[in-house]
Amino acid sequence: LMDSKSETGRVVAERVRHGVRYTEPVQLQDIAPSPDFKLISKDQEKEYCKWDQIRDFSAQVDYVTEPKYYTMPPLLKLLMERNLKERNEVADEESFMLPHYKTYIKKNYELTDPGMQRW
């Protein structure tokens, strides 16, 4: 979609990332505010795009799952054990599990600009 002088315009494209073709078309200016893409000629498309190796997006396959808790690093665990011993508290295995669900960032979207989320 170009203007009459072909100086500015919008590009609507099919999004492919890590070999997965996403279902909805995107506008490149929404994803990449500065032009960091390269247009190729139609005869180079088959060689460059490798359409036979790309699969369609599937929410069941491509959904990223995260554990609710994760184990803490060894040095932090030693520090926690020492602090619990100083306070005369008994440590169980759950004392050394960190709540991952409070700190992780969803991996099912991309952060293109600070404050702008792409689902």
C-alpha cells in the first residue's frame, strides 16, 4: 500500500518465526518500527523462504508452558540454609523452591517496544 509517489507506504506480510507460519498477516511497521527487513525478488523467494520446511502455527504445539516453581541456585540455597540455621528454624524441601509464576514473563507474545505487547 504505497502513496502516489511510491515514497512511503505500508507492508502487509505473512509472519514466519523459527519455522512456524503464523495465521494472521501483520503490518511490518507494527513489528519493526525501523526498517530491518529485506525485500527479495520473486525468483529468489523459493530459495530464501524454504516453504517446504515451514509448518503452520498450532496453539497446542506452540504454547509455552512454564513450571510453577523452580529450584534456587546452589549458592543462594547455601545462604538460605545458613540463615535458617541462625534463626533456629527447620528447613524442608519446599523452603528452597522459588515461585516462578510470580516472576516469569510470558513467552507466548513478543515485546517489540517497551510498553507495547504483541499477543
